[in-house]
Amino acid sequence: MTEWTAANLPSFTERTVIVTGANSGLGAVTARELARREATVIVAVRNTAKGEAAAQQMRGATTGPVLVRELDLQDLSSVRRFAEQVDSVDVLINNAGIMATPYALTADGFEGQIGTNHLGHFALTNLLLPKLTERVVTVSSMLHRMGSISLGDLNWKSRQYRPWLAYGQSKLANLLFTSELQRRLEAAGSPVRALAAHPGYSHTNLQGHSGHKFRDALVSAGTRVVSTDADFGARQTLYAASMDLPGNTFVGPKFGFVGRTQPVGRSKQAQSAHTAAALWEQSEQLTGTKFPL
């Protein structure tokens, strides 16, 4: 069997796809390839000037429309405004994220990484679900395996902040969110499916922002040696967004960093139904959004 690539994407004519964080990296490649398959793509970004510059590179005579809309996942009021402007959507791709950044708080007082990578997307998904027809794809990471969910201190207020552990927690939260969302969709009799994907280790603008020069230099050096490009990383997301897969499938490269795109395994913690349900309840309380179906 030939290895699956973006060239194998089916037509997305008359379908609308939202891609968060689509102004660069994996998100930009994901949006570009979907536009090439004639999807109407909504580039959901914090900086609309950068989003428009990226969209110009995606548009062409044979592509679907590429629209730019403002979305700041670190501000729930922005998330609500964005959701209110969406009439309908077929596929939501929760791609945007930050990695191993210094401690900071979002507009709503959440630790930056859990706030951006999980809570912002959690709220967005729940607000859009009544308008969504096909699937939600959330981009996680292999580094979910180093994560641990602290239900008593999700926002690192009583623990010593560790940028990489905070990132791991947020990526683990993405998988637990996906599994609990799928459980709820099935219970509600909804045809919408929740899936997750991870890119392996792709060289994007995510790396090297921890605030520690030596550590960032090591990460950058390692990235040059073992990373793949954004086209390879986005392939995993595109596969999850287009192939006929069961809900709660986790897609990634067969060998972690490289290999055929396929369903892959996840950590034992990522399989905990109890933790997934508890995280969902806490996320509802923190964001003021609930499962609407």
C-alpha cells in the first residue's frame, strides 16, 4: 500500500473547515491543503494581519475560499465572539498551541499553556457543536506521555511551574478531551466524531520559547537533527480530518517521529475515563461552557 500523503485528500467541495492557528507551521499547511481540495477554509488566528498574509499564499484560481477571522484562545470573550460569527461548519481543527513557554496567565487567569492548548479549544468546541456536522480534530503531541493532570492545580498556582511538564499536561488534556467528547457525542446520538492527531516532531515556530537560552539552544539543535517538516506533520491532521476513522482515534506516524500515517497508541493516563470525565467537569466550570447536545 502506498504511503498516505496530502495528495490523497478527497474533495472538500461545499464543506467548511475551521483551522485554529493557521497563519504558520502545521496550521498553515493544513489550511493550504484543504483549500487546494476546494474547502471553504476559515483561518482562525489572533493576529489577523499575519493571518491575511498567510491566506494570500493559500489562495489560487482553483482553491476554495480562504477567510480570515480573529480568534484569541487566551481570551474567552474572543472565543465567544468568534463562535457567534460562525453560521455552520463541517470540520473543526483545534490546531493552535504554544509550547514550553515561561509562566504567564491568560485574560481569564488560566496558566498560558493549559489555557491556550486545552481550555480555549474546549470552549470553542462546545460553542460550535450545535453548528458542526462532521468532526472535531484536536492536535495533541507525543509529549502527552510526560504529562499528568493535576485536577487540584490545573493552572499551576500551588506547584512550582515547569514549562515542559505544563506542556505535557496540556497535550494530555487534549486526548482526554477527545475521548470524553466522543463519549458524549455517542450518548447524544450525534453523528459528529472526535479525533486527535500528533505530528511526530515537526520543525515549526513552536520550539525554543521557554525563556531559558541554554535549554532553547539544546532544543533547537536537537530539532535540526530529528525533526520532520511541517508538511509531514500536517499530514497526520489531514488524515484525521478526512479518512473514515472511528471516533476517539489518535493518528500519528507509525514510529513516533517518522513512518506511515496511521492510528497510534496513547499513554495509560490518556485512557482514563475517570480523569477525562473529571477534567471535563472542571473545564466546564472554568470556561462557563457546557456540552450543548
